[in-house]
Amino acid sequence: MRIFFSLILVCFSLHASADGVSLTVKVEGVKSAKGNIRAALYADPRTFRKEADAVAVMQTAASPGEVILSWRDVKPGKYAVVVYHDEDANGELNRRFGMFPTEGYGLSNNPKVSGPPPFEPSAFEVSGATEITVELHY
């Protein structure tokens, strides 16, 4: 009987791992508890920064300092993450003149960018449980 249950557990574990893995994003430098922290996960450079076309979007209440967001069942592959502090909770990154962020934002790999950030400097591989850190810039 014990072998039977062990076999079921192994089969269940193999099936669960075939579906995807976890991706944890530590967001550092949150200035206040106003609004939400939103994160969007992208797999396609052509849709990068277009939240409506993201693989997945997640949000949680803002908290000063560090906020942690986690996705489950992320398929192995190449991804990039955009995180922002949606202080007014309107579901979008506010920008001055349509270009310059007026709320805190950050990118996976924390690249230094000027102008619209491209996918590649922010891209990272997910092949197993993955944890990244994103620093917000205000």
C-alpha cells in the first residue's frame, strides 16, 4: 500500500512540474503604502510594456520597503518583468507628456535605460523555480 501511494505522489509531482514553475519577484524601494504594486510578465519582445498583452499581470497592496509577488505555473522560457507603484490605483503607470513615468517603476535585471526600455536588457531565463529582484525608481 505504501508503494502505491508513493507512486501516486511521484506521478502527481511529475505532472505538476510539467505544468510550470514558480517565479518570485522581490520589489525593493517601495516608498509608501499608497495604492498597489503591479507587475506584468512578458515573453514576447513585440508586446513588451503593453500590459494588455502580458503573459500575466499581478498586483498587491503597496507597503514601504520590500513587496514580494509570486506567480505559479510559469512555463520555462525567456521572460521580462515590468513593475510599477500604482499609487493612485488606476491600473496604469502614469506618465508626464505620455513618456516620463510619474510613479515608481522597475524592470527585471534592473538595467539602466533612457527612453522606452527594450525587452533584451530585462530578459531572463526561467527553467526552474526562479527569484529575481526589481528596484523601483521614482
